[in-house]
Amino acid sequence: MQRRFSYRNERALYRRTCDQTGNPLISFYRSDAPFKVYEKDAWWSDAWDALSYGREVNLSQSFFDQIANLRTVVPRLGMLLSPDEGSAYSPYCMYTKRCYMCVSCVVNEDSLYCYQANDAKDCADCNSVTRCERCYECVYCFGLQTSAFCKDCENGSGLFFCQDCKGCTDCIGCKNLVNKKLHVFNKPVSAETFAALRAQLSSQSTLADIAEKCRALSLTLPTRSTHIVGCENCTGDHLRNCKNVSACFDAMHLEDCSFVCPCPQPTKDTHDAHYSPQSELIYDCMSAVRSSRMRFSLHSWDCDDLSYCDECYNCKHLFGCIGLRHKEYCILNKQYTKEEYEHLVPLIIAHMREAQEWGEYFPIANSPFAYNETIAQDEFPLAKEEVLARGWQWQEKTDDMPKVTKIIPAMQLPDSIDAIPDDVCNWAIECAVTKRPFKIIKQELDFYRSMRLPVARLHPDERHHRRMTLRNPRNLWRRPCATCGKEMQTTYAPERPEIVCCEECYLKEVY
């Protein structure tokens, strides 16, 4: 997973020019990248041919080195974007409309700063939500409306700071409730009491106070060991409608898979893969979308029978290729006949076996990104010194100061949304934690006002980082159920303070 994740940059974006057209663009790649970078229309045009960079296979040289050398000359797509409407700053998204700074989202509209949100509308700063509308700072929620600061809630509306609530309406600070209405900290209240507390949520100081009370309450109530719904013979967490899967996370409609995460759409017979929906027979791949029979490849869509390929589309029968479209029977971007290809591939595999390369993913040292630019740093954080000692890249982060009328520390913002002026969109706000500057765009301000919530005090990257810490590790531990003592598998490590119960005991307690 660490090796695969080191090849996926999601949030480190740079201003540079297209090496084909000279137009400015926002890209995954720095201006000093050793290869050419093209904007979307130029990369997909017929003005260039990736086969022109093809070379002969050298069976006396490391095949990984040959691929790395090819990667330095083939033009790269500046940012992976589907042809969506008004979502130019939303990488790895599909079928999105009017979204801003969303990442890895599918079928989203009018959303901001969301991560792995699917079929969502008018949401902001949400992670791993599905079929949600008008939600803010929600994590692992399904079918919520007009809610904020919730985790693992389902089919509810008007929920704030709730956890593991199902079918509930107008609740604040609640946990483990089912089909309840007008509750605060798990106790029933009048409509007037709820409305009064809800009105106070427009204040930043009130939010901090309620969040602290919720954390204390949560530790006194049972926590379910895993969130697995409508599944058969499955292990992992946050699975829905899956069958015969092992150690998979954040996925729906998987069958006969292991070590897959995340995956929001049907996938079969896939192992050790990430972001690879609507595929089958995938092994050790990253972003193998709508594909089959792929091995050790990344960012390749609508393909069949690929090995060690990168950024190839609508191709089949490729080995060690980069940037090809609508091609077949190619090796290192060189065209072969079917017979030549089938003769040469076994020789390459034998050569790679001898060098102990066959069956391994691309080395981290060969990634086009610095380690701390990638999601590997999110999952496997390392200090700069350790990264450099391993021979990997590190990139210092710098922020361009936006063109603004003034700079204001976040803690000097008015406490309530009612006191925030329209002119805030012309300010740079200094993050309360990282001191990095960020801006509030008009779409975002309108969202805060409509939701009656205070303006964010943290940089978008810091908000994302904090939401990621709310997600349990993608790891399974054995620990006893806090109620019956039966051993179970859970994403809660044994030393954690939560009262973790097996599914049977949890359901008895809640229902």
C-alpha cells in the first residue's frame, strides 16, 4: 500500500505552463519536473504520439530502470480530470458539476473540499460520505441531509455532532440512537430547546464546547466494532453489500476481493488495489478504472491485460508502457505484432524474476512525486530525514500569498456567521494552527450562511488532515468484546479507551 500510495498525489497542486501550448495550468507536477506536462486538451489531442518515445527492451538492464527512464520523457497529463462541468480544481473526480477542490469524488454537485464523496450535493469538507446533501464536516455518513460534524450516521436530517445514529431527525451531540427526534446528548428535548441550541451553532465558541462534551459522552457509550452492512463472509470496515472479501475498507459491492480500499462501485476478483472501481481481475494496482486483467499498474482506465503500465487509456496487451491511448501489443511504448509481443513478454518476465522485480510494485524512489506530496505520507507519515535517508524525494511546502485587500489571523474573525461581512472573500485568513494563508470563496461563504455555521478557521489541508484522523486505521486487531468477552476483529486497537462491542452485543444495546 505504501508503494502504491507513493504514486498518487492528490493535494499538492502547482501553477505551471503547458509544455505543448504554453497556456497556464494547475498541475500535480512542479515546474521543475523532468518530463513534459500537458494540459488536458493538449494531452488528449492527436498533436503528439506516445509511441514516438518507444525504445527496445534491454534484457541486461533493470526493467524498473527502463520504465523509470521512459517516464522522464513521455509527456504527463497535468491533472487527472474527467470532462466535468465547472470542476477544474477537482482531481480524480468523475461526473461532477460545479465542485471546487474536491478529490476522488463520483457524481457530485455544488460541493467544496470533499474527499471520497459519492452522489453528494451541496456538501463541504466531508470525507467518505454517500448520498448526502447539505452536509458539513461529516465522515462516513450515508443518506444525511442538512447535518454537520457527524460520523457514521445514516438516513437522517438535522443532525449535529452525532455518531452512529440511524433514521434520526433534529439531534445534537447524540450517539447510538435509532429513529429518534429532538434529542440533545441522548436525552429528549422540546422543539423550542432544540431550536435555541441549534441557533447557537452559528458561533465558533459554541461549536468547540459541544465538541468537547460529545467526546466525553462517546467514551461512556458502546461503540460498534465494525460497520459492515448487508455483507456475507466479509472482514474489514465500512463495507456495504459485499460478499467474500477480506481486509477491505471503505467499499461497496465488492465480491471475492482482498486488501481493496476505497471502492465505491462494483468490483470483482481484485486484490491489493486502490481506487479501482468497475473492474475485475486486478492485482496490485492503483486507479485501474473499468478495467480487467491488470497487474502492477496505475492510472489506467478502460484497459485489458496490462502489466507495469502508467497512465494508459482504452488499451490492451501492454507491458511497461506510459501514456498510450487506443493501442495494443506494445512494450516500453514500442509497437509489436501479436506474435512478437507474446514471444517477448515471457522473456521480460523471466528477466524480472532473476532481478527479483517481477511481482513487485514500482519502487518508491522512481515515483514522479516527492513522498510528502503523496497520500503515502497521510497513511505512513515519515520525517524528512527518514525519507531522504531511504533515497526518496522530499519537497518543502510553500504558499503563494493570494492577492487580497488584507490578511487577518483566523482567531480575529468574528465569532458568529452573522458578523462576517461579504468582504471576507477579499481577505487572506491565516490558519489558526499552521499559519498558512487561505481564502474563503463566495460559494463557500454562501454555504456557511445557509447552514448557519461559522466560517472555517483552519486551512483546507489542515481540515482534511483532522478529518482523516477521525478515520480508524485500515488495520484489524483482535480484542475481546466489552460486553460478552468474545474475541472479535475491529479497527479499534486494544489499547484504545472506547467501549467496543461485537455486532451482536451492540445491536442488543441499541435496539
